Amino acid sequence: IYANKRNVGDYISHLGLKGIVGKDGPDLFCSPVWLKEFKAHIDYLKQHNPNVLLVIGGGGLLQPVFEPFWHVVLQSGLRFTAHGIGINKMSGRGEMKGDLFPKIAKGADHLGVRDEYTFNFLEQFTPNKLVLTACPSINYLVPRYWQSQARSSNVLLHLIHPSDVRLAGADLDTISKNLMAVAEALGFEYQEHTNMDSSHVRMLKKVSNARVIVSSRLHGCIMGFGMGIPFLPLLCDDKMKAFLTSHTEVDGVDVKQAEDASVLKHRVELLLAECSSDRSKLDVKLAENAKIRGAQLMSHFENMKNEFSHKIKEVRGRGLLTAFEMFDEDKLDGHKVSVGLLDHGVYAKETHHTTVRLAPALTITSEQIDQLSDAVKLVVASL
């Protein structure tokens, strides 16, 4: 679900969720027409598939524009889980009604929240259902764009959120002129974009070609995070601060300070000095985590193959893209495995009847790998 398909950050968040789940689902656009269609879709599920698990994501989603969506979900009585959601605290903007937070938290099977601020707030309602994860757009970005460019092009990309800058009391024209001067002083080409585009592929190509990103948009920073590009946040609101605190060691610049050209020049030069041209030193390490946790998961799968040698034919994997293949027998049904894993909060995709594929989030922890592996073992043992 997303509020605006042209908002590339929102759009790739829902694509990232689809990639994690491994199954197609409806694309929901937040509008009165969409709400009518969504209600019809929910009514169909209640009648034909009442045991369905709704997997929800596509942005922060905890803001007023999504209140009608949450009312439909909660009133349906269907099981649901949400991933990468976060509270949007922005100066001058309304917040979601307070009574919805405990209802969502208590009603969900599981909630993966994108930052510590949201985690700490929702923990008062349901401490045992929460896990700190990240925006699912990262799972879309990393396999496609992680340090894919040689970064030979000297482009300083300014990603702007005009209304957030204005609400924070800063002057966007002054900031843009300052960054133009910074780019010229460094011998860089200055480019500017709102991150709104009818083609997310076109927009992401522009972002991936940047040497450094300066952004007043949360997803501008997340794109730098997911592509391995140095980024300087211009802090307009608490949601961006929450992302930086939860997932990076990057310090932003208050957007009003960005009206001082000398501050911007110093911070951009410092950022470039800290990051080599061919590998970002941002405290992300998603690729390293995928390698380590992938090896951990494969070790569990190898042990499972030895324990169930009459059921498991082969295990294979590269990083966190893993799979196990069962022998071709009627009782060894990959679909039954994937459905059984849903009851344990694990999303898997069956192929060719006997093969089950898993692609955990790149931010997965050692403890979560163990939990995932225990779930797979239990389901396979039950066949």
C-alpha cells in the first residue's frame, strides 16, 4: 500500500515487501476509490479464505492518510502482520489518532518496525510482538544497486522535500544555492530532484549515479543507505532522526543550519573524506551480514538434511538466498511447508512442488536465523 505511486520511496517499499514475501498481492493506492475496492477484496477473503494472513507494508503507514485502511483491516477480523512501518512525527503535520496504535499493536500477529522511536512507543501496548527491522525498500535496493557504480561520476545529488523544509522554517532556495556553490567548489555536477517520478527505475538510475547525496527526504537517505552511497541528511523532522539513530552512525545537519554555505561545504567534504571512492564506510554492512547469516542458515540446513535424509534431497544457497529440495513424494509438499511456516511467522516460496526457497531480510540477526531454522525443522518433521 502506498499514498502516491509517483513517490519513489513509498513505491519501492512495497516492492521490497513483495520480494521478501515471495508472493504477489494487490497493489493498494490510498484513495476513496481504492478504499471501496479494498473493502471488496477483504470481503472476498473473509468468505473464501478466512485463515489468510495479510502481510502489510509499503512505507511508514502510521499516519492520518492511512487511518481508513487500518479501520478496514481491524474490522475484518483477519490475521495480519506489518513490516517496515513507522510513526511519522513531522512539524506542522497531523498525527494518526491515538486509539489506533494499541488496536494495531494488539491485533497484529507480528510487527516489524523501522526505527527505535516507533519500537519504544508501541512496546507499551505489546512488547512481545515487536522486532526492530528496517524499511523494506532496502531489500529492493541492495540486490540491484549496492555499490553497483564505480562512482566515477562526480554528481552531488540534492533530494528535496519542499513542504518539509518549509514546515521546518528553512529556506529551500538558499539551501539549493549553497549546495550549487559547494558542488562547483568540489568540481562536481549539481543535480536536484524531488524523488517524485512516474518511473521508479528512471529515478533510481539517477540516484545510483550520484557520488554523494544530500537529502531532506527520509527515503533519499534510505536510498543512499541501501545503495552504499555517502549521504548527508538535512534534518527536518523526528522520523529521519529516528532512522539515523536506529541504523547508522551518520550525523545529520539541522535543515536551518544548511542555510549557512560554510557548514554545508565542511560537512560534504568531511563525508567524502570518510568514504573511499569505491566502497562506502557507512555503518551499514548489509552485504557482510548477508554473507555471515547466510552461512549460519546453510549450516542449519545441512544439519536438517542429515537429520531428515529420507526427506531432504538437497540444500543450496548464496548469501541469504537459500533453498532446500525434498524428494518427489506426495507427502513432501512444498506448498504445505510454506503454509506451515506462515504459522511460525516465516515467509517461504515453494517451486516445482518439492523445493522451498527462503530469502530473509538483509538485516536479519543471528537469533532470528536460529528461530527461522527451528520453524523449518518443526514443519519438515511434521510431514
